[in-house]
Amino acid sequence: MPIVQIHLLEGRTPERKAELIAAVTEACCRTLGSRPEAVRIILEEMKRENFGKGGKPFDL
């Protein structure tokens, strides 16, 4: 049973997240031979203020 955890910044629509879940599930099935019902996708959204890049907060 593949479990995929994805961290992303908040702000995407439920429709976009559903598309991501479908695409990642399909990739797991294609490459690992998994059944769709066995694939688990965990989306963890974080506030922009809690993410940094290049030594600075991302949203600055």
C-alpha cells in the first residue's frame, strides 16, 4: 500500500487538490502496479508565513 505525503502551501481549490490526488494515484498505479484503492495520499497544507526559502520567509 503506497502512502504519499505531499507538503504544499495553502490556497489551492478543492478541485485542484482532487486533480493532484488523482494524478499521483494514477502514477503510483502505473509505476508500482498498485490498485487505486490501495493508494493513500496525504496533503499537508501550510501557511505561507510558515515557509522559508533562501533564508527568508517565503511571503516577503
